[in-house]
Amino acid sequence: MNRTCKISTLALALMLGMGLTGCSVGPDYHKPDVITTPAFKEAKGWSQARPQDDLSKGPWWALYQDSELDKLLRQVVISNQNVAQYEANYRQAQALVQQAQASLFPSLSGNAGVTRKGTAQSTDNTYTAGLATSSWELDLWGKIRRGLEQYQASAQASEAELANITLSAQSSLAQYYFQLRVLDARIALYEQSIQAYERYVTVMGNRYRAGTESRAGLAQAQTLLESTRASRLDLQLQRAQLEHAIAVLTGQPPARFSLPAQPQLVLHIPTPPVTLPSQLLERRPDIAYAERNVAAANAAIGVAQAAYYPDLTLSASAGFESSVLQDLISLPSRTWSLGPSLSGTLLDFGATGAQVKQAEAAYDASVASYRQTVLEAFAEVEDYLVAVDTLQQQLAVQQRASEAAKESARVTLNQYKAGMIDYLDVATTQNTSLSQQQSVLSLQASLQVASVNLIVALGGNWQGLTTH
């Protein structure tokens, strides 16, 4: 073969590799439509949502204005082991994309060696050196590109999954933290009550021994004291368990982690604006994850359909071969080879068609999952909007009831000191007052948790966005 023929063969191969790769089998991706409503039932001013998880979420927990919470939540990204696992999965998905991109190009390998062979009459050495490409599949039908699209969408889904697991861990930590702080306040309230009840038991014991108090009155005071002590112990157990859970979420062993008690409860409940922009819901990473899975499933259809068409591969090598080492790198010692290969399935009894149907069914399933995720996201926002609103109203009512109960307890205690009533009435009103104050604190915990759930359901902080 002369030089002109060699160049023509190489040019033809390059044209096949570059000029015939413009088409891609399978459907091009279009984001599926989802069922939405122009506004939420529990809030006004919402517009239709479009998944857009790349908007900046910001440190949503800053809304609570708690420096201790801020430090804990920042540790989730650094030390939480579930987050570390999904971060590693994301890096693995990125590496798969890089591997798929590399398959669009031929790989080149080099070789050098010496072979000694001989017969009874003579012994010879053969020296070789050269370059070679592996069998390079030319992407005529876009199968490799569709595969690359699939890997890219899967990597983006993995990134969204990482964001989702991080947000979930941060949400759990924030809820545990607020529940723990409310428990601090509830434990402090029980301790104050226990101190007061201990004084009452001492006074009534003295009166009983002096004959001015009945045995029933003393027993009632002791019952109230011991039941309050038991309730405090139960709350202390709950606090310890929450502290352990927070330690794990920050990637620390519980034995090395502690949160000092904070008896004085200071809670800041962020209030959403009257109107909420739809971009907030677009930030949800679970929606982005579901949508990227749809894109990956769509690309998989093209990969499956490419099996209907033949594969064209190209292999080439060039080098030198000589029995004399000094003459190895010389024009007479050169060698080369270049050869395309076309292969395809002639008969598979419907196997390829079945694989295409599987890919199409998987796509339909991913679309349904995506739409369901969007519907559930809207439902979660509705739930937490009404929960925050209702709990705020309930808390206001409960605070009024608590103030009334404290006043009743004060009045009955003064009546008892004046000898107008028995201690049984005092014990009843004091127990009611303590119960009402504990209910206020429990509602504050529920409201704080509901506010965290609302922010997470919205996908992030609503500050910095214009309302519609």
C-alpha cells in the first residue's frame, strides 16, 4: 500500500469517527409535566413550582439566632458519617462520568521488548517498540453519548441525594436540639416545684406532729412531691437520649459529647411572610433527585435502542521491529496496522426489544416517582403551614390557661395559710398549675419542631427572595 493509500484509509476512519457521530438514538430528554396548583390552600401568593435545586439555600438555621445550634449544624457536613458516605457515593458517580467521557476517545498504549529465540543451528534476538490503540468503538449512533448522558444525570442525582441526606441530618439535629432545650426548661420547672413541695412537706409534717394537720393532708403533699420527682427523672432520661442522638449526628461518640443545661428557655420562632415564592419549593433536593433519575432513565432508552445497530470499531498500531538493536529505530524496521471492524446482532429472538421495553418501563416508573415526589412536597408544605399556624394559636390559649392556673394556685395557697381550706385543694390547684406550665413548654417544643419542618419542606431559607 502506498503513502497516498495509507493517508486515505486513515482519513476515512477519522471521518467515520467524527462525521457520523452527529445522530443519537433514543428520545431527547424533556422534563415531565407535574400536577401543580397556582396557590397553596394554607398560604396565599404561591406560584407554580419548577424543580431548581441549584439556588443558594444559605444557612437556614441562622433564622433561629442560636450560636450553639449554628456550631452544631456546621459539624454535620464535616463529621456526620451518613453524609460522608453519600459524599463518597457522589465522588464515585463523578468518576463514572469521567470514565464515560474517556470512552469517546481512543486509548493509546506503548510497548517495548526483546524476544530471544533459536534453533539447534542459531539463536536470534528480536527487538520491538511501538504504539497501539485498543479497539476504539466509533459512536455512530450515539450509544456512548447516551450512556454519558445517563452517567451525568445519575451523578447529578447523587449530588441531590447528598444534599437531601445533609438537609435531613441537619433537620433532625435542629429538632433534637430544640426539644432538648425545652426539656431543660421543663426540668428546671420541676426542680423549682420540687423545692417548693419539699418545704410544704416539712411544714405539714411539723403540723401533723403538732396535731394541727391531718394524715391525709400530709400524704397528699408527699404524693405530689414524689410524683413530681418521678416526672423529673423521666425528663432527664429523655434529655440524655436526645444528647446522645445529637452526638451521633455530629459524628462524635456520646461519651465525649455534652451540652450544658440551659434552664432559661430562649426560643426564636421565624415567621414566614404572608406570601411565599415558588422558588423555595424548587430548592428541595428530593425533587431534584427524582427529576435527575428521570433524565437518566430517558438516556437509558437510547442506550438500549442502540443495540439494534451495528458497532464499528477501529484498531491501529505503529512501531519498529528489528533483529539488530542499533537498527531498531530506522525506516526499514517500521511496522504498522490499521483496521476497522463492523459487528452487529443478526438474530436475538426479541432480546433487544425486551431490553428497550424494560428501559421504557423504567422511564415511566421514574416519571411517576418524580410526580409523586412533587405532590408529596406540596402536601408537606400544606401540613406544616397549618401546623405552625394552629400551634401558635394553641400556644397563646395555653399560656392564658397557665396564667389562670398559677393565679388559682396562689389564691388557694393563701386560703390554706389562712385556715380556710384543706391542703387537698392546694395540692389540686398546684398540680394543675404545674401541668399547665409544662403544657406551655411542650407546645413551644412542638411549634419549634414544626417551624424546622416547614423550612425543610420549603427546601431552605425564604429570605433574600422576592415574593410573587
